[in-house]
Amino acid sequence: MGILAMIIVGAAAGLFATRLMGVEAGLVPTVAVGVLGAVAGGLVLRALVAVAGLMAGFVGAVLGAMLLIWLWQQYGPRR
């Protein structure tokens, strides 16, 4: 997946993941979580499942973003 496509998919995945997990975050953290999740989840999913394509990348991006949100909630700074 190209870098621009990964940013777009990551932004969508971050938005989707934050809404699924009920997290209120600004635009920049949402996109950042989504892009990082897209990288992490996309690589892991593609390594585990030999399925190429945008849908596999999007599913991996959402799962990766949800994992990062969960880790942030568990180990991030307390309010």
C-alpha cells in the first residue's frame, strides 16, 4: 500500500476505532493512532494471512488502532 493510501486508510481506521471504543480524541491523535495502527496491524495481518488487498489492510489498520487505543488506556498518562 502506498504511503498516501496508508494515511487515508489509517485516518479512516483511527476514526472508526475511536468510535468503536468510545474514545473522545482530537483529529491529530485520531489520525496518528490510525496511521500507526495501519502500519502495525497491516504488517501483522499480512504476515499472518496471505491475503493482499485494501480490505485486509483496512481490517488490520482498525485492529491495530484498537490495540494502540487499548494500550494507551491501560498504560498511558492518567487524568
